[in-house]
Amino acid sequence: MIISPSVLSLHYDKFNEELDLLNKHADWIHFDVMDGHFVPNLTFGPDILKAFRRNSKLFMDVHLMVEDPVYFTDVFASAGADSIIFHYEAFNNISSCIDLIDKIHSKYLKAGISIRPNTPVEIVEELLDKIDIFLVMSVEPGFGGQAFIEDSYQKIKYLDDYKKKHNLDFIIEVDGGVNDRNAHDIIQAGANALVAGSFIFNGDIENNINKLKNA
Ligand code: DX5
Ligand code: ZN
């Protein structure tokens, strides 16, 4: 199981100490980029990602919650991203999504698609044989610390069944409200990667990562 702590919840006054724990115990680092337009919150620019990159060899998992993911793909690719995950709703158009997936692949990065909780997963079915990561949003994007939306289990199962039926191997990553009480069921439904922010950072980071790993 891939554990991808969301550094939205890292305590930046303890950057070195907490990043050191991630370097020892996590698999990926999940980096939530919000532009104040696509979602009503504003987070990190590329210099922050560069600071993580300088201090970590972990896979940098970049989740773009922005209106212009084409522009920000270039920005965060240059800053050291290993994956670029963008939202279907930034375009609401499949061929634009395919163009961006191709662009991400031309930079030798993993390409991921995400959808808001109310967007039906079938809408992006055509993309499933082109992506490396499907990020299931199990909360409304924008803020950490929200409760897991139970309908997400159906999306995860649908994606897992689809993968098996079509012999695909994209990673199903689940983002929002993940904790030690629901991680087991999320994994059983078919998740391969878990993002967690508030659960991991509000408490003992090492212990909490291990709880998710062993769920
Ligand atoms: C929400 C972000 C998530 C968020 C998860 O828009 O995409 O990555 O940080 O935070 P928790 O684990 O607190 O729900
Ligand atoms: Zn995220």
C-alpha cells in the first residue's frame, strides 16, 4: 500500500522534523495545489515544492486543483513533480484531458485524473486506459479535515472492477477523510494508495503512517 501524506497538514514551523519522519516512513508526498479559483482556497507555489525536492527523495505526487492545469503542469514539472494529477472539471472535455495526459507523459511524469465527489466516474471512462493514477476525491476538494464521503466506496469498486475487466494497472488513490477507522474498507474496495493529511499530522506521524500501512 502506498501512503501519500498530504503536506497541507504539515506543521511548517516543524518542517525539518516532520519531513524527516516522512522521509523515513512514507512512500509518496501529496502536494495539494489550489489556486483560489477552482477551489476557494489558496496553497502552494512551485518554490515550496522545490524545498521538499531538495530535502527528500520521495515521489512527489502533485494534485492540481486549479483552473489552468496546462500552465501549472509546466510550472510544477520544472519544480520537481513526479506525478501531475489534474481535474476533469477544469476542462469538462475529454479531448482536452487527453492532450494534457500526453503533455504530462512527454515530460516522463505519471499522469493522473481526478473528479469531484459529485462527478460520475463513467464520464471519464475513455481516459482509464491512458492514465497512471486515478485520484478518487472522497471529500469536496479545497480543505483538509473533512469527513469521508461514503459513496466513494462505490467509485473505488467500479474502478477496481474496470481495471480487472480491461487488464489495466493504473493506481487507485483515495484522497480525503482517510483515517485508521476507514482505511481497511477503502483498501478492500480496491485502493492502491492512500492520501491522508489531518489523520497523519495530528498526532504521532510514524505511528499513524504505520496504522494506515497495516490497515
Ligand atoms: C483536499 C485535498 C486533500 C486533503 C486531505 O482538497 O485534496 O489532499 O489535504 O486532507 P485530509 O486527510 O485531512 O482529509
Ligand atoms: Zn489532494
